[in-house]
Amino acid sequence: MIGWVLRKIIGTQNERVLRRLRPTAAKITGMEADFEKLSDTELQAKTEYFRGRLKNNESLDSILPEVFAVVRETSKRLLKMRHFDTQLIGGMVLHEGKIAEMATGEGKTLVATLPVYLNALSGKGVHVVTVNDYLAKRDREWMGPIYEFLGLTVGVIQHGSSPDERKRSYASDVVYGTNNEFGFDFLRDNMVRHLDQRVQRPLHYAIVDEVDSILIDEARTPLIISGPSEESTDKYYKIDKIIPRLAKEDHYQIEEKTRTVALTEKGVKVVEEALAVENLYDPSNVELVHHVNQALRAHTLFKKDVDYVVKDGEVLIVDEFTGRLMPGRRYSDGLHQALEAKEGVNVEEENQTLATITFQNYFRMYKKLSGMTGTAQTEAQEFHEIYKLDVVVVPTNRPMIRKDHPDRIYRTQREKFNAVVDEITELHKKGQPVLVGTVSIEKSELVSSLLRKRHVLHNVLNAKYHEMEAEIIKQAGQGTAVTIATNMAGRGTDIVLGEGVKDLGGLHVIGTERHEARRIDNQLRGRSGRQGDFGSSRFYLAMEDDLMRIFGSERIAGLMQKMGMEEGQEIEHPLVSRAIETAQKRVEGRNFEIRKQLLEYDNVMNLQREVIYAERRKVLEGENLREHFLGMIEEALDALAGGYTVDSEEVFKELSELVRKVFPISLEGLESSSGDALVDALIERAKAAYQSKEKEIGPEFMRHLERMILLDVVDSKWKDHLRSMDNLREGIGLRAYGQKDPLVEYKREAYEAFQEMIQAIKEDALAFIFRVQPASRPSIDISPVAKVPVSRPAAPLQFLHPTAESALKAQTPLESTMNDGVSVNVASAAPAHRHQGKVGRNDPCPCGSGKKYKKCHGS
């Protein structure tokens, strides 16, 4: 009660923010007449004038009113578009590092020009992030003239952009691109062999368009760059043949809410017999269990034409939020291979993670972050908790007059779709345009087939070409137009009403199912009623819909039963609508917890990633690594020999072998040493050996070797560590059965594994540098890494130490994979390592042991 009274007196937080910003908007409008009098040359000169003021330590906030006035005037002259006062407020919200919720049709693309120009004046670069390549290119071409007129440079990153094109674009004041391209470029920059191969500058300021889609919907999908592993694909076909023999409930059970499936005891026995293993859950069969589970998921949880389609012998993923096909992207962890085996197409090799980051951790690296969307308020808590972003709802320029009708609910999907087609046919006859939103390609095709039977002309968005999609969506407001699309299709493109359509009631939007997130439903409704236009919307539901069946309360079903609903009968009741919204809130809460948990796990990896990437940066930036290697000698020997007391011939022999694996030194004369005295003596000898090696091959060449070897070893060990972390993450949930917190256990084991990796990096790097020999004395000029040519040195290097074949292996074209969802081919994501040739797994080991390489140093 007290809170309600206070809100009435002082207003909500959103109202207080708007109250604070409105005077500034009025001040900008007050300058308009003065700026209209300026010539083009005078207007263009303002950029250098503003930069001068910033150099004199004025803040961006202090010059904001004049800057916004300049952008508004430039837009009027070049684009014939004037920023409304509400758009000025939206621009200020973005500049303050917040999320501006602005309704569809309110001109978010134009709004962004205000904070983009203001923040680009610092010269540190501004990234404008969009959901697809088409929108990035369109917005660059549409808004770019404003920046270029005012003397700024503008770039755009496209999926097919070359490294040189990317580098030029990132050097621009303003860069347009997709979240995937920005994220993958960050990962690739941390895999390069030379400083001049990096493309991005430090991450300064980003404005994320459709921010809820990128920071919420895609947050469960980590970006992964991966390379093929050497595993055989036969196992996928073998395991796939077993799954059809298993019966639901009898052999496996499905939990639809969490999208998980598990074998029963009976099912385990069937699988054990089929695979001829005594105990499926023996530790030696961990990988086998994983692939059986993935095959089960492929058959029971992933549906053809809903989650994926098969086209030209390939399994193509369907984006669950947009309904678009995602060619080139692949599910990870063997799931995509399981789907390929299920569909009887060629099974491609599984991939191994080489670099990974979540969108949460990528976007949190920007010094300042903001976003805009038509629907953010329902996720305000998540935006604040994860990204420290507040949501401000910016009022519309004109009042919203769209009529949102109550939901209509039916018993079965058949009855529901018949009713949908009835309404479409009726509205089509009177000439009113209709936009039909579906949750999947399968449902789009169903509605299309029903309309064909009624001879109703219509368009179906095929989810392949964004440009064609945008064009179809543009025409959706014309008289008699019927457009069928997945709920998110055509996002970012306005639907303008045709002549005479307003008199018919404007665009009518039909939703054929409620989405798990209320935002997606609101976005579909928002396609109608833009800029004060007439419009209407209605959702059709059935008790067989996934949301109703899995999450809807029994109360809804009970209510409908009491009403004694007959075939084709519908209900419209506020109680039912509230119950459905409650179900959606429950799902949103569950999905938030999943994303939060993903972030908690990734935060562990993020700290480790920062250490490794900082180490690589040191190497790439040409830092003299001599002292670094001498320090590694001390740390490595302290770890190797610190706990030894040489009190017997056996211990002396054991320690000698351990030290000789890394260092070319003898323990002679140290037969009775221990503790610090032993370690100090060994360090002294190892440093002397290092100086001797430096003298032998020359200081300049030694500096080059230090850089090259450290990069090789760090990359190799990090790749192996990522694979270990993948395996650890996969099975860590089972610790809960032992009354242990999986996250705590993961943090502990990840820390231990990281410490082991750091020690292994030191030992392998030192072992390499002590044993590498030039085949002939090099006569090349060894400049810092940033200037070293990609070609190999004139004098080939001979690596005499056999323990790190993986660091010498030439890398094949890489694949960027998005976990549980996606991957994209990125040829030459990391330049190939220089090497003398790969040792085959079944070749004799180069160490001379007589064993096969895979059983010896290749294990």
C-alpha cells in the first residue's frame, strides 16, 4: 500500500528517468532553428569542433545536446527523416548504457545514429550489432551517409568478409555487423600467430539491436571455434541401429520440461547386449554412454521439420527463435552426427573445441554496452543481473490504438487450425491484410496447405534469404495480402499499410500458438499498429500445444472439462488467459536459471581464458621473453624437485629421469642434497644451459624461438584443456547424487586442471627450446613477432623432443561451432603451425621406444 502511494506521488523509476531526460530533448529542439541556418560546410565542421572540446577534457555528456542537434539536422538534409523528441530520449538512454524499449515502427535504426556519432567522436570505435548480415548491410547503407557526411568512417562486417576487409572495417569509427561475427573475430584474434593478423581493436562501445534476441535468446549458445578430431564415425551408425529397438517408458523415459531423456534399467540391459559390453556405466565406457544418450536425444527430442530439416543429404538446423535455416552450423558434442545417422545421410567427423566464449562474457567485455528492442521489460531482471543493464520504456511518438483480442482456446490442434483458416479466409474476402505467425516451419506448411485447399493466395517465408524475407514482410500490409511466417521472421523490417487498409481495420496479426517467452508473442503483435496505425491481433491455442501440454496447469484442463466443450467449440476467458501467462512466466524463470547456470560455469572458464589470452598477447606484442623463460625454469624445477630428498640411489635415479625429460642437465654432485639447496643448484645449472643454448644459436634467433615455441605450446595445451573441461562439464551433474554441489566441484577440479596445464606449458616449452636445433646456422633477419612473415624461416627447425606432436600438427580449416546448436565454417581461422611433418598414430614413436606413437608419446 505504501509502495503504491509513493509511486503515485513520485512516479515509477521509468517515469523518473523520462522526467530527467525530457528537458534535454526540449533543449535540443530549441537549437533546431539555429542549426537549420548552417551551411553544409559549417555543419560538417562541427565534428572537428566537438573533437577539440573533448581534447580539452570536456565530457560527452556536456556536448550531447549540440551533437544530437547536428545529427538531427544532417538526417533531415540527407535522409529527409527528422528525429522525434521520443527518439532523442531513446538516444540518450542508449548513450547512458541502458536498454531502450521502443515499440515496432518507432525508428530504432535512426535512434542509434545519435549515440553512435556522439561516442565515435572519441576515436575508439563504436560497434552496432544486428541479428543478421542483411540488416547489418542495410543499416550501414541506410545510416552510413549521416556519419560520412560528418567526416566519420563506416565499416560493415559480413560473413564472407576477408581478414583484410575485417581489419579495415574494425579500424573505422563505426562498424556494423552481427553478434556472431563480432564474437568469432574476438576468438580468432586470440588464435593468430602474428600481431598484424588481429582485426579487432579494444572493445569500447556497442549498441545491440534486437538486444533481447542476442543477449537473452542466444545466451544459452556459446560461440565455439572447433577443428575436426580423429575419431571414427562408425560408432554413430552402430549406436543408431539400437535406438529403434527401445520402447518409451519401458526402455527410456523423457522429461519434456527439461528436454532430457534417460535409459531405464531394462533399456541399459538392451544396450549392453547390443554393444556387447558387460557394464555400460563402467568408467571405461564414459564416451559410449555419452553417444548412446545423444542418439536417444536425436530420436526422441529432436523432430524433423521442427528442430532441423534434411536437404541435399545434409541435416540443417532450424533456429528455434526465428524459424530460419542455419546452413553450415552444426550441433556439437556428437549430437549432429547422431541426427545424421538417424536420417541415413553421411556422418561428418566430430569436432574438437579450440576456442569458446559465451555471448554473456563477450558482450560484458565492452567498456560500455547498450541495446534497443521492442520487448525487454519482461526480462528486465535478467538484463540487470547478468549485464548490469537497466531497461527504460520509451513512450511512442503517437498513441498505440491496436486492438488485442482475447485468446481463443480449443481442445485439439485440428480444431484450432480450422478456426485459424476460417478467420483468414473471411478477412481475405473483405480485403484486410493478415500476418500469420507460427512456431515452426512444419506449422507454416500446415497452414499453407489448408489455405491452398480454400484457394486463398498467400506468401510463406521460406527462412532462407533475409533480403527476400524483408521484401515479403514489407508487402504484408497491402490489401488482401496473407503472409505466413515464423514468429520472429522479418524482424527489423517495418510493415507499411497499403492504400485503404486503415479503413478495413489495418493489419490483423494471428498467432497460431503461444511461445514459451511472452516477448516473442509481444513481438508478433507488434508487427501491427506501428506509428499509431489501426491494427488488431489474436492468438489461437489448443490444449495439445506444447506450452499448454507441458507447462499449462491442470486447472485449465479442468475448467474446460467442466464447460463440457464440444467439437470445434472455443472458449475466451480471462481466467484461462491468466493461467497461460502464469505458465509462460514459469518457463521464462526456468530458462533464466539455465542461462544463469551456464554463465556461472563459463565464468570459471572466463578467468582461465583471460590468463591464457593475456599470455598470448604478451608473446604477440613482441615482449622480450628471456626473463619469462628464466622465471619458468625456476617455477618448473621448484615444482619438479621441491619435494625430493636424495637419500638413496633409487630416488637419485627417479629424480634424474624426471629432470632430464625437460632439462639437459645432470644431477652429478647432488647425491645428498634436498629442499631449497637441491632446487637452487638445479636452477643454476638449468640457467647456465639456457645461456649456453642462447650463445649457440644467437640471441636474436633465440628470441624468435621463445615466441614461436611458447605460442605453439600454449595453444596445444589450451586446446587439450578445453576438451578436458568439456568432459568434466558433461558429467559434473552426477556429483549431486553424492550430496555434492556440482558447481563447487567443477570450480575445484577446473582450478586443479588449470594449474596442471600451466605446469605442463612450462615444462613442454622449456623441453622444446633446449632440444631444438637449426639444421644450419640461420642467416635471416628475425624481427619481432608482429613483423615475422608467415612463410617459414630459411633454415628449417628440427624438433628433437618428441612429446608435443599436437603442438606441431598443421591445423586444418576450422569450424566455428555453437554448443547444442550451431557451427559455421571458418576456413583459416588460425594460421597453420610451421612443422616438419606429422607423425602418424600407428607409426613408430620418434623417441625410439619401439612402441607405436599412439601408445607412447602420442597418448
